[in-house]
Amino acid sequence: MEFLRGRPESLAAGPRHRGLVKNLQADEIALMSEALPYLHCAELLMLLPEAKSAAVFQALLPRRKAQVWTELAPERQSAILEDLPPDVLVEFLALQGLAKARDVLVRLSARRRHQVMRLLEHPE
């Protein structure tokens, strides 16, 4: 993890280092990232392939999700939103509060927004 610089917006470490962690399971990466400063965790999520990044985000503790979310590039946020299971996405929205949840909902594709809205209306 020494290649992480705590600058999620800077992907200078790029492809050379992705192989070091991408073969780990998402829950292993999430557990390991709990020991990192949140900026390093956000940088790691930016370096991972999109599907793996979403799986790691899903496995993070709620407090860490909130910390790294605002540090992720909008494109990565959108990719994570599309890859999260609908029920996990609803849980994440609940933690965001109403105003932030609205901002997230408008960024979803129509299909995903419909899935999430159905869960919000009928939580069973």
C-alpha cells in the first residue's frame, strides 16, 4: 500500500500497482482499508476496476463509506451507484440524509432509480 499517496484525484500510481490488490477479495480489501487514512482508501477505490471498487465500497463500514464518498471522482461515484445491489444502495441513501439522497438519486440511470424507488416505497 506504499504506492498510495492520499490523493484520490491523482492516479499517477495507475496500472503498475493495480495488480497488487485487485486479486484480493473485496472484503479483504475493505478490512485492510480500515487501517488506512480515508484519503488513501478513496484513492484505492479509484485505482481498482469499477466492479471491484463497488464490491469494496459495499463491504466498508458505514462511517468509512461516508468519509470516502465525497473524495471519489463523480465518474467513480456513478459507477459504484450502478454496481451496488439495490438494497445496499437504499441503505447507503438512508445514511446520506434527504438532501444528499436526492442528489444521488438524480444521478442514477432510470432503471436503477426505478429499482431504488420501489424499495423505498415498499421496504419489505
